[in-house]
Amino acid sequence: MKNKIILIGGSAGSFSVVTQILTELPKNFRIPIVLCLHRLKHVRSGFAEALSLKSSNPVIEPYDKDRIEEGKIYIAPANYHLYIEAHKHFALSTEDSINHSRPSIDVTFVSTASVYKENVIAIILSGANNDGAYGIKRVKDLGGITIVQNPEECQVSTMPVSSIRIMKPDFILSSTEIIKYLIDINNKAFFGK
Amino acid sequence: MDITDDEILKLVETVKVTSKYDFSDYTEKSFRRRIEKVVTDNKLSVDDLLKRLKTDKTFLEKIVRDITVNTTELLRDPNVWITLRDKILPELKNKESINIWHAGCSSGQEVYSMLIMLNELGLYDKTNVFGTDLNTDMIEESKRAIYKYQFNAIYFENFDAVFNSTEEVAKRGKLSYDKYFTIDKNKDLIIVKDFLKKKPFFRTHDLVNDDNVFGIFFDLIICRNVLIYFNNKLQNRVFDLFHRSLFPDSFLIIGMHESILGPFSTRLEKRGLYYKKRHEY
């Protein structure tokens, strides 16, 4: 049970939700979280630091080849695609944008799904384009758990709506329900509760 | 498009036995994505791709180019350029001459960014600038130095962050893009001025197979966002090449999210955004 990983993808309108999630997750949250969020290319630093202040766990922009560790929250660096490789380490790339995005949520989700398979919990939040839809579909196809933020609650619903259009997520949840779900699954995985 | 691990291995093997290119130590995921793209773009099955690679040399070269092409931008990561200006180049400025190698220069924007920096600091004439890439198309693009306006105009933000900060403008006035570029919005072009194009020396170079082909030592090697495509073993070989090609106490810059792990981490010492070759006796 301890091989789980949580993926969160989002763009416009997702920052407040991500902040809320990271603020409310407890300090003993062990399952690694990988955030892939679209943001302005040139607003490079500050974002991870700002999230770190709110979060009870460290928020890190990983370096190429860093190993994924429990209890850490990773955020895809601006202007790179973030992959997860076979031995559970990160790999970065500066290939062209995909779905007009770098980092692209599809890239991170697809590569993680092929490594972690049924141990992925993938979440698509508010966002303004369809990046991530194909990725969350792959997670589902490979046996992972898929969650889409309730489009009615999203500031911009294009991203969750495009996901729901091509796959049937396991859950459509509000941000509060997402937090509750994550805490539950962490407790089950690590504390047998 | 799903390709099996077996097919990937076959592809690497085919390229290896039919050409001088060896992708076996490339990182798996980005390599796979590029192969998938090649297969989709060429509307081929993996079997057909393999067959064609074996028989058609021109096709193989094209595929290798598609796999190895990388994106770059003018003054990528302004903080790196500010560090170059404030920390690295001041240490080199009193040398009789300065040798700089851009390894994996892609379409050349980084080389021209450097030339602009050198010119602004009055170091242009004493510096030799070399740009290399595996990809022959990229070398030709570097020499041409003509870029699409719509894809590159956003990078003038980087230019302003480096050269037109409040501090810089107070010191020497606003630096105009026109000094170094001809901008033709109608034709969608940014053209590097001729005097800059004459300066650098571009040639192909394979970091995986080739040694230091210049027969000189360097004061600064810049190799950004290339090592991310290599596994640790291959990275170490490249660090060895760089280490052997640098003067003592000289500088290496790699990508903002790359790091030196393994045997060279003690011989190339990290100082913030750059590495310095340690003096060894």
C-alpha cells in the first residue's frame, strides 16, 4: 500500500484550490504529491516558496533525476515537462509545448501511470484548456483512481469538462471532499485506519 | 499511440547498428514520447519504421534529427545571465582571451544571447565563442540566425529582465532591441544582425561519442537542458569530457534543474547557479 502517488493537474482557477488542499493536509501526510500546474513562463520563482509557507509539508521543484520520496510535495518547474521514470525518479525535458503547455499535465500523468499503474490517484482541477484529459484517461485505463473537481465549483471548467467528456472518473468531488478523500486514503495506506 | 518496451529496444538497436548514433543511455520517457511522435507524424507502424530505418539512410538521419531537436530561447532564465554578468565574466575579464563553449546549442539563441552580453561588457573582441549540437539542422539554423517573431517575441521579456532592469537603465540607459536584431513583424521574423553572426564558430559535435574536438581548453562551458535526456552513466561521461576540457578554476553552467551527481560532484564545485572546476594538484 505504500507505493501510492497523488497527481494533481490544473491551470486557471486552480491555485486557490491547490493552496486550500496543501493547507489542510496534515503534517503526517506521507503519500508523495506531484503538482502539475500551468503558470506563466516567466514568473519563475516564488510559487513553490509561497505554497511551502501554506503547506505543512515541504513543496519542492524537483531536479532532474531526483528520487520521489514520501512526505514530499513536488511541483513541476516552470518551462519544463516533468516525467516520472521507471525507477521512480523524475526526469525533465524542454521539448515543445504540448496542448500549448509546458509543463504539460498529459506528459506527467501518462508517464506516472505507466510506472505506478493502479497506485496512482489522479486529480484534475479547474483549468482553461484540455491538457490533462488524455492523461487522466490513461490513469484510469491502467487501473488508477481518478478524481475530477466538480465543474460547477470550478472557476474555469474547461479542463474538468474535457476530462469527463472522454472518460468516466471514479469521483467528481468538491475541493473539500477531495481533501477528505486524500486524508482517508493516506490514513488507510500508512496508519491502517 | 502505444509502443511496447520491446519495440523501443529494437529501435535503439536498429539505429545503433545502422548508424553512428546510440540512444541506449537516453532517459526512457522523453525518448519514448519522441518516438511516438515520429511514428504518428510519419503515419507509420513501428515495424515499417524499423524496416525503413534499416534501408534508408536519409530517412534515418531525418528521424535522428526529429528525436534530438530541442527548444531554446533568448536569455532563458534571466537569473543565469545576471549571474554570468555579475559573477562569472568579471572573474574572466582580465584574461588575455576567453574561450566559451555552448555544448548543445540547438538553434543558437543562447550563443547570440552570450554575444550580446559580451558586447555590452566590452569583452566581445577577446572572446572566442563555439557552439555545437548533434543535430546538423540546428547548426544550420544557428548560422542563419533568423527566428520566428511570434514564437520569440515573448523572450524580449528576458532581454528586459537582464539588460533593462531599473538599475541597468539608470547606469547605461535603455538597451534597444534594434542594436542586435532586425525585427520584421510582417514577415514574422527576428533577424540577428550580421556583425553578431560573423563571430561564433558553429559545428556538429556528439557529446556521447566525440571528444574535445577543438584542441583547446575553455574558461566557460555552457550545457543547459541537454543532460536531462541522458541517464546517469552517460551524464558522467559528459562531465568527464567537460572536466578535461576546462582550465583550472574555470566555469560550467548546466540547466537550472540539472545537477552533478556521482564522481564529478567533488571535482566540479557548485556555487549557486554555476559550477567551478576545482584546482587539483
